[in-house]
Amino acid sequence: MGVVLDEGEIGVAASALASARMMQEMELILRAAESAGKDSVKIVMAFGEAR
């Protein structure tokens, strides 16, 4: 999922997973995004906006 989604969608998904206390799943999506070369700053901004 971290490879297919754009940074904004990843941030929103990570926020939803964090809210559901699904920390392992959140970590997986973030690691996949990092491996795919996604911009971590954009992900964090989207994560913050979704909270």
C-alpha cells in the first residue's frame, strides 16, 4: 500500500491506523513508503492534518 498510494493518502491511512491503535500496520505502510522513495515530510504533513 505504501508503494501504490501518494504521500497524502499514506499520511491519512497512517493516521487512521494510529487512531485504531494498529501500530504494526502503520509501521509497515510507512516502511513500504520509505522503501518506495516517498517524501516523508509530505507524509508527516498529511498525517498531522488528518489528526
